[in-house]
Amino acid sequence: MSLLSDKILSYIADGERPTQSELANALGESFESVRRELDVLEAAGEIVITKKGKIMPQSDSGLIRGTFSAAQRGFGFVMPADGSRDIFVSSDNCGGAINGDTVLAVVTNPSGRGGAPEGRIVQVSERSVKSVIGTMRELESRGKRGSPRFYVEPDDKRLSFNILVETSTMPTDIIAGDKVEVELTRYPDPANGIAAYGNVTDVFGESDSVEANYAAILSDNGIIISFSSEALDFADEVAAMPLDAAGRLDLRGKTVFTIDPEGAKDLDDAISVEKNDDGTYTLGVHIADVSNYVTEGSILDREAFERGTSVYFVDQVVPMLPEVISNGSCSLNSGAERFTLSAVITLSETGEILNTELHESLISSVVQGVYSEVNDLLENGSGSDFADKYKALGNSLDIALELYRILDTRSAERGALELETVESKIILDDDGYVADIVKVERGIAERLIEQFMLCANEAVATWLYWQHMPCVYRVHDDPDPEKIKTFTIFAHNLGLDITPLRTRTLHPAALRAVMLEAEEKGYKTIASYVLLRSLAKARYDAVCSPHFGLAIERYCHFTSPIRRYPDLSVHRIIKSIIRGKADIERITELESFATSSAHQSSDCEIRAIHAERDIEALFKALFMADHIGEIFEGTISSVQGFGFFVDLDNTCSGLVHISTLDGYFDYNENTMSLHCGRRSFALGQRVKVIIDAADIVTRKVSMKLVEDDV
């Protein structure tokens, strides 16, 4: 916090309630400098500026700062920033707030519906939505001359308003029914009869076309598709640089190999593994030396920073780096000499990390392994169709399997959570249409590489920590106690032993114990789903903090610099150290760099996750649209007051709305179930449903229960 901020807070702490101009005069500062600082303090929730322009501490205002979460029917909830209980806000008391806005609210009834507090929004502090994607509609009746002819109907039904569009700002070729993006120029305030206005900034095409919806998702999530010509020219130039082994650890004689998904082109991690005479193991994790090509401050570095991550869609990859780098000079293809940054880790017989060395290195992978092939080889041995391909590995794969089992056991003993997340593979035909959707199964090969990468990430984070150097850590905060309480009730209702959860301080081992019992009783998938919603989201941070889910004290991402900027950041810091350039001035620069990289990488990761999920949901809705009227089996994955969601065995999901059920159903929040007499619907229950509708615009599937299943 700045010195001026301290002066402002100190001044108003004594009961003064000045306006901005009065505050500037009192402090002897310019009006502009005070205004900028007040914006920072208001955004941080330190102060409140009333409608009359008076400034006071947030704690003295009687107002609650939080995020507004809107429902489709107009009402919503304020989720307080301090983590206290959500506040119900009726449609008449939303104060013009829209979904995602940062607001100030006052509690009007501490014990409203179901004992939950009710309130009123008195001020919108920060708008979350600057632009909206929706469908252009033409007004049925016109007002006076010059009034708008068109409006945009938002795709997001939580935005319960339409946006009038000034005719003069519309592209000449636009027509009603087009999907567009509109920048808001005026926000709605229904209570005062104020409509929303906006200007069209992009036209995607017909609103019900796959192409328009695909483009809209990319735009809505800020996914950058193309590289500048300058970045592409720079990439071509550096990719063509000759390799020079001088100053590098030459590992071209080592048995180094990769194992990746079938069809992968950006191979950024290779391994080597040896068992030593004293019973210890030497694990080499050799990562593409991307920082050799993406130099600090270059045009390529700036564009990679903006993207933050590669984004993986059903039918394409939007890479963080140009393909000449990601699939070319940095990809660890078999038989090709490549620059790498190697973590050489010595592990005890029980998997304890004894020593870590980091080297700039040069490798040549002997085999380009594929998960499915290695799984077949591990299962069938010499009888595998792929045995000849992997002969070059000698006994490396056997040692790797042995070390994997040791690390996996150590992970379990540590209490690391192992949740069952369902991944789907969407299979497209030659014309780009969805031919099938299947559940992805993970084998030992996938788990082996995962354990080795986890080990390397922990080893590197620990190495940097004890070097007292900056790092972009991967952290996972302890879960919110209220959310764990909800999970505990759910687990108890499943008949699971919740004794491990009755502790003052929750350790991941307690949750692991409950999940092991859930697996034994056939509830692992649904229990994983509910637990995931109870856990905090992992993020990047320049400050070291434990990773709750992995039960690791120090952890970072080191192993995927081709596709993740935080990994590239960690490489840059490491190379400053091993090249002897980490003086006081450089460390100060790297501290600032680690902070900005962590923030940007976290934001970019969220955007990428949303985009990937939205595109997947688009293809799934498209697939289910061809199965209207067909019956499927599935599992209830979520129950709400308005109905329940069903996950089909093909990983598609949809909503069975309560209005389609025969009878009057009550929702039990504690058991997360719907009840009508003896009939009930709860998490984990198997049901048969018929596909009723699939909308590619909203990417939602509607289902109806097959009644003879009740």
C-alpha cells in the first residue's frame, strides 16, 4: 500500500467524512492523485464512497462488499468478500447490478427465507461485464423517428435485460438473427426505467450456426488465435539457430524417452531413470529449453505472456507459441537433438527427494512413446505388438515402473487427494461433425508420467525456495470450512464414515480416507464431483504456500514451458541462477517478474478453462441434438431446487427440470435431494432419461425422466 493510501486511511479513521476535493485540500495533494488512490482503495474494499461523495472506511459504513451472482429469474445473491453467508437479493432490490458485478449491499433482514439473510444492493462498485454476446433482434414496434430499431438478446440468461442498439452504429450487412458482440455504453436500471444501450463491435454470423457460436466463445473468453507477423518472423529466426553443446550437460548418450498422448506434437517433457548400486534412484526430467528461444522482453515473450497458456479444443490447439517453436525446435521428437533444462533428482528407496541438480542440457530422445502403446506393453510384456519399438529402452521402463509405484505409495501416505474426474474424447468425422463421444480411461503410463512430473515440480520448487530465490509457485489453499461442512453432510448421507473429518484442522489425508471408502462402496465418481466443488481453486502466486490437494509444502510448474507461461517463468529464474547472474539487482527484477507472471498466468488459465469447457459443451449439445427422443442411462450429479442434472455414461449432461416431474417436490439443502412422498432424487442415483432438447446457443441439454424408472 502506498504512502498516500496510508495518509487517506489515517485521516478518515478519526471520523472525518470528506469529499474528494476536501480530502485533497486537507492532505495537500492534487485532486487527480487523490482520485487515483481512492479508486485503488475502493477496488480493494478499504473504503466506501457514498452517493453524496463522502468517503468513509468500509468497516464503518454498515455495508457489505461482495460479488453479485444473478439468477435467470431476476433475483440473486451477494457473495461477501469476507466469506460470510450469502445474502439473498430480490429482483426489486438489485439496484441495477448484473451478474458478476462487485457491489455494496445492506442487510435488511438477518433471518429471511430459510434463515438466510436478505438484503438490498445500494451501489455497484465495479462492473464485471463490459460487453455482451447475443442475438440481434428487430423491435416489433418503432418509437419516434431516430429511436433504435434493433436490440441484442444476451446468450447468458443470467443477464435478464436486452440491449438497445443505436442504428447509426450498426454494420451495414448485419441482419436480425445474427450473433453479435455488443459493447455496453449504458447499463440497465429497471427500477428507474433505464434501458441498456450498446454498440455492435463484432458480427459472428447466424446465431444458430456452429461456426458463429464457436467464434463467439473464443471472443467472449479473450482467446487470441493469431500471432503478429513480427512474432512469427522472430520465431522463424530463433528456431533456425544451430545447436551448440558448449556449456551444456551432454546427455545424448543417455536412455532418454518421451511418453505422450497419441497425436501429440508439442512434446515438452522427457525422462530418464536409473537404479543405483546403493538402492537409490536417479530420475532425470528433461524439459524443452523454451527460454533459449523465447528470450526475455522479446516480441515472442510479450505475446506468450498475453496468452499465458495453450488452449486445447476438440478440433484444434491454439498454441501459446508459434508452431515452428511449439511443434518444431522445442518439441522433443525422437532422434532429434534438442536443448533442455534437466532436473536430475536423487530419490531414496522410499521415494524421498535426497538431492536435486539443475542443468542446461542437450538430449536426443531414443523413443517417442505413446500412452496407449506403453499401457499395452506393460500389460502384455514381450507379447505386445509394440515390444520391438521399445526395445531401445532396455530395462528403463521396468525401473520407471518400480519407481512410480514407490512414488505413488509415498503420495498416498502423504495424504494426497486422488479424485476421479471424468474426461471425454469427442470424435469428429471427416466433415468435422461429432461422430461419437467416449469416456477417456487413464492407464499406468499416464499415472507414471504424472508422478514423475509431480516429483520434478516439487523438487524444483524446493530447490528455488532454499536458494531464497523468486519462484512462480502453484498453490492450493485450504478449503472453506462451510463448504467442507456441506461435503461432510453429503458423505454422511451416503453412509460413509466421516470420523476423519471431525478435526480442528483439516488435513487432506482425512478427505483421502473418506474417498477411499467412497471408492470401495462405488461412490467415488460422484463423491469426487462434490468434493471438487468444495475445494479451493489452485492458482499461481509469487509467495510460497502449501498445495493442499497434493499435500506438498512447496510446489511449482516446471514441466510444460511450451504450453504454460508460469513454467517458462520458472525456467527463466533457474537459468539466472545457474548462469551466475542472480545478483541483488537481478533478484529484484525477478521478484517483480514472478508476481506479474503469477497474476497473469492465473487469469489466463481461468479464461482457457472456460473456453475449453464452452467449446466442449458446444460439441456435446450438437451431438445430443441428433439424439432427441432417445433414452439414455446416467447418474444424478447435482440436485437443486429447480431440478437435477444427469451425467450420461457418454459424459454428456443435462437438466431434468422440476416442472417435468410428476408431483410436488421439496428440496432438502442438507441432503441435496428432492422429495415427494416416498419418491426422491439424490446425488449418485442412477436414472433413465429421454433427451428432450439441445440448444447449441446456450449449450444446454434438457432431459425428461423415464417414468417407468421411478
